[in-house]
Amino acid sequence: MAFSNILVGAGNRPAQPVVRKIGLSDLRDVLAKGADDFYAMPTHAMFLCIIYPIVGFILARLAFGYSILPLLYPLATGFALVGPVAALGLYELSRRREAGLDTSAARAFDIFESSSIGGIAALGILLLIIFVIWVAVANAIYIANFGYASPSSVEDFIKDVLTTRPGWNLIIVGNLVGLLFAILVLSISAVSFPLLLDRDVGAAVALLTSIRAVARNPFTMMVWGLIVAALLVIGSLPLFFGLTVVMPLLGHATWHLYRKVVEPASALPPTLPEERKERRYAADFPTVLFPWSK
């Protein structure tokens, strides 16, 4: 029964959210709303995403210190594959701001109290598996072109990749395969995580809804994927520091993309415990009328 709830939610019948058709003007709108959320909650968002520059430095240290330089690019680009999981707290902050609820930094961790936490964890594990497979495939592509020998230096590695036939093969094949992984992740995570935060629908329903959203809006979602990829590249250039701005912007915008694509439920079920009210007793009357007197 618990496994069934993870897949299809707590209801007797799996909910099938209605997917809308959207256009490029909607993408401009969601980016504008995402930027507005970021401006309203900059400290929270940067606090949640500070892990990205730290991880970037760790990856760079591993690459230069432990001869895994060929995997630095696949690892860095692979952030996009697990980005939807890292942005969960941002979705929650946007959800709370939209509902007029408290948006303090601690509220981002309310996702762990979600009734859909099992489905969220299941999809998160799926994205992690895809990320590991991508890194393994990227390593295999490198070995197929350059063999098992490690680069002797950074300069030689860059020269081999940019000026030799195996290097060009690595660039072309690696990026084409990476594009297939990106399309797969976009299809299964475009709106699935925000949907799970918003409703108790289960991982399978959320995944299928995301696929339906991409299938109904192929061109618009392709443009959205290109926007995400371009912003991630721009954010990664200055030693990953730009991701402290890019990731919050994309995270908040993704919540608003979900709102554009998926029609609201006719009767919204409770998904997260809202503000906890202090228990009051009859003996407290009439002092409860004068809280400042406590």
C-alpha cells in the first residue's frame, strides 16, 4: 500500500491533471515572475544554492588533483540533470509566496513534511541514477577516443580535445549523447516536482503528467530547455558563482511554468501543514485577547 501511494498518491484513483497548451510569451512571463520571486527572496534563494559554487570548487580540485580531468565537463553539465531536485526548496518558497504564506528560509525545508515526499524521493533517486549513467557513458566515450591513459597536463588535454580528430569526435558524440540525456530529464521533470509539492498525486502520475506537458508543447519546451542550458552555461563560466543567481531564477521560474502548463485542481487537497497555530484552552480566556500581556 505504501509503495502504491508513492506511485499514484493517496487517493483511490490516480489523478490525471489537465495539461494546457502554452507559447513563447508564457516563457517570458514565467521568467519575469521567477525574477520577481528572486528579488523578493534573494537571501533565501542564494542560501539554498550556495552548494553549487562549493561543489564546483570540489570538482575542480578532484580534476586537477586526482586525474579525472576528462570527467570535469560531464560532471559540471550533469548538474542540469539533478537541478530539479536541488530546486525543490525554491519551488516551495514560490508556492508559499503565491499563497501569501511565510517565506522565511526555514520554510524551504517544509518539503520534507509534504504528503508526497515518497514520490519526490522516488523521482529524485531516478534523476540521480540518470546522472550516474551519464557520467559513466561520458567516460566510456572518452576512453573510446583516447584510451585509458590520463592526460599528462591540462594544456595537453585541451590541445588534444580541440585540435585532434579524436577530440572532435569526443566533442560531437559527447554533446549529442548529453543532449539525449537532457531531453530525457526535461521530459520527466519539467513539471513533476512542482506538481508533487502542490498535490498528492504520486511519482508515476507526476512523471506522466510532465511527459504529457512536453508532448503537448514540444517547441515551447524545447525553447525552455535551451534557455535553461544557456543560463546554466553562463552561470558556470565565472567559477560557478553565477549559479547562485541562475539557479534561484530558474527554480522560481519553473514553479510558474508549472502553473502555466497544469490547470489547478478543482478542489485542492492539503499537501503541506501550513502555519501551526498554538493550542488554546478555555481557561486562557480572556487573556488570549491581549497577547502582548503574556
